[in-house]
Amino acid sequence: MSDNEPDLELDLEEEYDSNDDIEMAQLESLVTDVEDYKYKILSPDKIVSEMIEKIKSVNLILLIPSTTARILLHHFKWDEEKLLEDYFSKDRAAIFKAAGLVDPSSVSKSKELPSDSTEFCGICLSPFIRSLMTGLECGHRFCGDCWAKYLSVKVMSEGECLSISCPAHKCEILVDDTSAMALIKDSTVRSKYQCLITQSFVECNRLLKWCPAPDCNRAVKVQEVEFKPVKCVCGRRFCFKCSETWHAPILCEYLRKWVKTAAEDSATSHWIGINTKECPKCHTAIEKNGGCNHMTCRKCKYEFCWICSVNWAHHNVNYSCNRYVNYKKSFEKDNDLCLIIGETITKFQALGMSWMEVQFLTRALEALRQCRVTLMYSYPFAYYIEPCNQMDIFVDNQRDLEIATEELAQYLERELQYDSVVEVKQKVRDKTAYCEDRRKVLLDHVHEGYDKDWWKDNSLA
């Protein structure tokens, strides 16, 4: 902002008052998952603190206003090292221009006109005394009411905070935070502007991700972006790379393809059941006239699955399209099992067991759900991988995990109530440990395959 206004700090910290019952030490501490992935869980006020610290760090090194440092950091997606490297090795004027800023070192101090002189607003064209007009470093000046209306529309209607340019025609200079906070009079607009700034810090920073759980306002910060799971303190466990529910063994790019295919199948399943489909090999139109999904093209004799079009010889081993759906449904039905486990915990506590003593049931339920998810995603993984010797081992591991998971589920759902407390405790612990072991074996084998490049994309899929 021109006219030598003070460099106002974004008062973001006052906008957040964490009501979490969780100790801040827990939120700030490094967490290590079973996959040995270090990360932090950040509450809203800690997100703001991280952002302000990064702005101050750049501000001290480059000796530029903090609001200018924030816009530069956003332009470099909050990569401080990249910003500093380019700042000291490339054309500085070009960097400021690309970021929508005027290089502070290029601003010349022109002779100031008297503050009571008359000036016309560039928007409403009304005359105002100069002291009531405000402009950016680009030199375009407008009255306070026009500024306030313009910024309110940008923030409240368009959800903008980072790319609000000067209102002047074809001017690409961005409105800095100091100017915005001085010109926005409505407290609601100011609050949303500050929240948008904080959201952009997380969304543009490759080392930060919002927890995808509904109504959770925490973020996860990692040291390196990897295909690994993270778990928020709200309980949501997800893949840091794509923010989807943790989906090992299938990689993110294949999961995106699989979800797209599944969505298309779901949207058109009622249609394709009574219409024709092309043979994946010779493209001859084939009409489905029965319930079986094993199709054979009359022209080229190619055998394939009607649902997913994969070669039936490969499909016969993996049953990918059907098994994925089955395990997805089983995972959803495990919500009902939560009620059964809850009732059993209450029953055991009534018999004199402490809260700690009945946690083996909670662990069993969590292990079961994790195994269900791993199995669910193991079928899309198999769908995209070419048959090979290592794939045979994977299928064996998959079958072992499937059997172990179903045995644990069956015991928890149907047989648990017939045993004594001592028998229940021993059987649940044994079955849980075996499930966890089989899941680890499968995942370790898949990760080894990624490291050693065993898995090749199935071109027939």
C-alpha cells in the first residue's frame, strides 16, 4: 500500500481458539506409524503458527515486508528453499512480476501532493480529498467504499484471497494482506479472508494435507511426501499422497483409474445389462443375453469379463471386479459389528473386567477393519498387474489373509457369545495376531515388489 501505511501483520492467531481436549504435546509430537513414516498433526492454531514462522523466516532473510514475503511464498507453493534459490540467482524483477508484486527496490518516492487536494476515484469517478483515497504500489487509487465493496465481493462471493488484483483495468498487481486488512471494514469479511489465507497455506504446501474426515479442521505435516499412511487424532487413517482412505497395496494412480472405472460401471450397470458391448480384442459388438459375466466373442473367441473387460484367464485368478465390491460391502457392514463388540465390552465389564482388560476386543475390531480394507484394495492391485511368479505368491498371501479375516469375523459375529470370558480372550487374541501377521506378510511382499520392480502393468486391463 502506498502513502506509508504501517506494515500490518495478519492477526490470524486471534481467529483460532482450539477447543480440542487433546494435549498440545500430543498434537505437536512426531508420530511413527507401523510403516515408519514420521509426521505431525497440526491443530488450527498450530497451522497458523507454522505459516507465520515461515513468513518471518523469509522476511528476515530478504528484508522485505511480511505481506510481500507471504505472496512470494505462495507463488513458490510455500517452498522456502526454492524461493531463496531463485531470489538470489535469477532476475529478481521477473520474480516479483510473476508473483503479481512490484519490486520494493524499484519503487521511487515521488513528490507527495497535499492531502487536502481533490482526486477522482477510478471506480465511481466521484471526487474525494486525497487523504480518503487509497492505492497500491502500481499507483491506481480508489475511494474506501469502492475498495471495501470490491474486496467483499472477491472474498465472500468468489472465495478469493490470493489472486485479488488491483481493480484497475488490466493491472495484474495483487492486493497484499496489509492493504486488504486495512481496507476491509466488515468483521465477517475480514474473518473469512484470514481463513482463506490459512486454507491456502495448507492446500498449496506439498508437505501439508488437511485431514479428510468431515468436520475435522486439523492438518498433517510430513517430512517427505511418500506413499504411506497417516492417522489424525480424530481417528481418520488416510494416504498422504492422495488423501483417500489408506489403500495399500494399490498405488494412488491405479486407485484413481479403478475408482473411475467403478463409477462408470455403477452409473451404467442398468444400461449395459440390456445393451451391447464391444469385444476388447476385435471390437465386435456383443449382446449380453444372460446373467453370467464370462463372455466369449463369437468372432475371435476372446474370453473376457462383462463387468470389467479384463481377459478371463487373468480374471479367473483374481475375480477383481466382484471381490472388490464384496469386501467394500463387508467393510461397510462391519459398522454393525461395532454394536456387537460394544455390547460384549459392556457385558465383560459388568463381570468385573477393567476397561484396559477388554481392549483386546477393540483391537480385534480395528484389525478386522484394516484387513478388510487391505483385501478390498488387493483386488484392484491384482487387476492391473501382469501374471508372474511373484504374482502367484501374492495370490497365496491374499488367500491366506482372506481366510484369516473371515475366521476372525465369523468368531466375533457368531461364536463369541458361546465361550467363557477366558476362552474368548485367548481366541480373539490369537485370531487377531494371526490376521495382523498375514496382512503384514502380504503388504511387505507388495512393497518389496515395488522396490524391486516386480510388478508390471497389465496392458490387457
